[in-house]
Amino acid sequence: MSRLFHRGQILHFLGDPSQGAEESYEYFPDGGLLIDDGKVIAVDHASVLLSSLPRNTEIREHPSALLVPGFIDTHIHYPQMDIIGAHGEQLLEWLDKYVFPTEAQFGDFAHAQAVAKRFLAELLRNGTTTALVFGTVHPESVDAFFGEAEALNLRMIAGKVMMDRNAPEFLRDTAASSYTQSKALIERWHGKGRLRYAVTPRFAPTSTPEQLKAAGRLLREHPGVYLHTHMSENLNEIAWVEELFPHLDHYLHSYDDAGLLGRRSVFAHCVHLSEAEWQRMAETQSNIAFCPTSNLFLGSGLFPLAKAESCGVHAGLGTDIGAGTSFSLLETMDEAYKVQQLQGHSLTPFKSFYLATLGGARALDLEAQLGNFLPGKEADFLVLDLAATPLLKQRMAHCENLFETLFVLSTLGDDRCIRETWIMGDCKYQRDTAADCTMQHDQQSQQSQERQTTQSAAQQGE
């Protein structure tokens, strides 16, 4: 990879704006971002860096644009891509009516691979460079997803769903088979390139205590893997958990009892936590995926972000496709603002962009690798077009400071604002030449599939 110097407006975060806004970010109205071999070398005012650039450095100018770290989606379901926008149910009914029939198809590797390819293309088109992703109960769904992500050199975290009760028989595994299959997937994919594995019980109602304990065993045996599940999204769901686990104190206890809490544990939603649950989340450094779009779509409730802040619990943004209705984290910021407004809490645009970048990295324990432009970080970043639509261009002309610019981006912005998406210093998506990028991905995916086939044949011959 060649050395590149990107020049334009640049913004990144050094801390949580709720802990002190002025010290939490760096903004360079005419900035420079020096990238070499997929890593950040330096970020500063362009005038500071230009005088000392190494010879033969290529310079890219980005007019009318803002460069920010790549967006991080802390909760999303790739198999649900084809049921996005399904009408008219709340959580439990929605699962039965739409989700389970759709997920049944992912035992077919070719089908899973085709969806994974479209899914990752959509992420890049929306500026999402890292995500924590649900597969299905089928190992094939994870193999297909990771194969496609590897071809694009993406930092992705994913796992096979563990689900041995309260689901259709065609989607159930067992405590023993879920352990064995997950272990094999961990050994095959965790730490391969930029890929990481997440142990993934769907949620407490669809896992027996024995299966949850098997998930805990996987975490103990494989330090560094993640735990990804749902919790306290819906009031009927919470009541159901109380029936299924009558001997436990609260919903979180069902996971705590199995050893599933910790620094790399991410719980989606957490809309209705009790005081004891908040305290235990903080004690164990467990994390939350705040999914405002899907919470509104399914009528689940309003996530109390201010409570998470006061308890010191890390939170990132999640689109939660397919209950969420947009892949865009810009549109998710817009919904997050409204959710907080309804609770009398004003979400600043600085906090919104923090949640989508450094906040997401912290929630995924990836702050050492991602989230801002400190030297040595992986060079995943976006070029946001500040004049992507006539309305946005007109509105930006009236913005008097960075606060207003970011707020307009987070309320009027969508996928059209993503001019370019860069992965490890390579441009993987350009809005105006998207067809060319898709063709390149197809070629990389074919090469990856051929490598996997060769490796599989070699292993069978051993």
C-alpha cells in the first residue's frame, strides 16, 4: 500500500464529550491525515505536516468534505437484511412471523454468501467499517460471512446463534452441538486477519441454562472472544424471562449466572434495566448497543443514555438491521437524538459522532486499534460530503460553527453523504464509482473462496 496524505476538514475524538466537550475532540479546518501501510502516521493541521512530508507521498484533496474515523455498528443481523421494513409487530411476534422463517435459509452456504456479499456492500456504502454481527444457528452462515469480510480486509466480529428452546425445531441446536460448532468456528476464524468471534446466544428465552453455561465455557476457554446477545428490549420479553428463570433476581442474572458478563460482553438494547442491573453492568465493565431505530420501530421503549453515562457503562450505536430500518449510522444518530429528546435529555452532535466512532470502539474493546486518528491506529475512515444533496448544501451554508455542521449532518445526512469509505488505507467504496468497487469485491471474494476450497481439500487429504 502506498503512502497517502489526505487533506480536508478532519474531526476525531479523544474522549467522551459528556465528560468534557472541549477536550474530547480535535478538529482541523484544513487538516492533514498521513497514512502508510494501512496505519495512521500523523494527523494535524495541513500546514504543519506538508513541510515535512516524505518524498513521493501522494496527496489527495477532499474539498467540501469532512474526514472522520469509520463508523462502528455495535449490533446488527446480517441474515435479516431481506426483511428490513417488515410491517406491524412487536418483538416476540416479529421474530415468529418474519425472522425465524428468513433465517431458516442460511444453512445453504451459497445463499448465506450471496446475502453476506450484499450486506457488506451496504455497510461500506453507509460508511460502516466495523460491526458486531449476528449470524444464524447455522455454522455455514458464519463461514460465509467471514469469508466475504476477509476478502475486503474488514475488521468484523460475528458468531453463530446458540438457540436450543422456544424456537422452531428447524432452527434449534443443543447445548452440546452449539458448544462444538462454536468452538470449531472460533478455531477457524477468531484472530484470522482482522476478524474476531462472538459467542452468540440469541437471548435468554431461547437458551436453556445448560446452553448459557456452555457459552460461558467458551468464553473461559478462549480469552479474547466476545459475548453478543440481547437483553431487556421489550416488557413482554422481560416478563417471559421471569417465568423461565423464577429463581433469579432479574434478567441480567440469567447471563451473570452463566459467566457471560465482562469487558467484551455486548448486550443489545437494555431499555428497561433495574438499578441492580445497571450497577452490575458497571461492575463487570459490560457494554451496551444503543439501537434507537429498532426500539422505536418495534415499540420497545426509550433507551436511557444519561443513565448509562452516570453509571460509567460504555455504549455504542447499533442499527439492529432488520428491526432497524436503515444501515446508516447518520440516520441512527437522528433517531438517537429524538429518543433522548423524549426523555428530556439533549444529545449533542459531538456525543452522537463519538458514539459512532470512538464510543463504539470502546464498547467493543477496540480502542487500541480503531475509533480515532492517533498514530498507529488502523486507517479506516470516511470522506463525508457536506454538499451531498441540494438541501444539505443549502443548510450547510447557514452553519456558523462545527456544532451546527455536525448536527445538520446527523439530522439530514444519510448514505448519500458517504463520498468514500477507506479500509486500512485502501478505498473500498466511492459513491460515484460504486460499480467498479463492487466488481473488485467480486474478484476478491472469488479468490478467497478458491483459497478456502483449496485449504479444505488439503485438510481432507491429510
